[in-house]
Amino acid sequence: MIERIVLFKLKSEYCNDAARAEIAERTRRDLGVLKGVRSVSVGVPADEPAEKSWDLSVVVRFDNLEDVDAYVVDPAHRAYVDNYMRDRIELLKAWNFRT
């Protein structure tokens, strides 16, 4: 199993509970249906040090790295990133881990 872990630092106008909840719901809905995606989890900071650095975490699970590679270029994933998230984020970091 591969977990793709993505951390988002949101623009200040999206750093509130309502915006985070809306982004989390859209993320689960848009990414959870993509080919190769086993599951999607969205989290918010649990403590002050995390909150100073990041606003949301997204963990997307796949069977293998080939599914991750296809996901990254999937037109629906690109639309989510380019048309929805890009205007809401200051910074994102993404890594893949084997579990």
C-alpha cells in the first residue's frame, strides 16, 4: 500500500473552520472517486505547533506507485488542483510512503 501525504498551508481567507470544512468535503468527494484511489482522509491540526505550519493534511491511499503516477496526471485530479485548490493555498508539500 502507498500513502500519498499532502500538507496544505491555506491563504489567510481560508484559515477558518467553515472554509476548512468545505475544502475537506470537496477533497474527499473529488479525490475519493478517482481511479486507483483506495481511500482519502483529511485532517486538521491537532496541536499548536502543527497549526503554525499547516492547515490541512490529506492522505490518499493506493495499491502501488503506478496508481499514484496515474492519479497525479488524471484530468480530474488536475482540475481539483488547478481549478479549485490553487487559489486557496500558499504552499503544499507531498510525499509518498509505503505502508
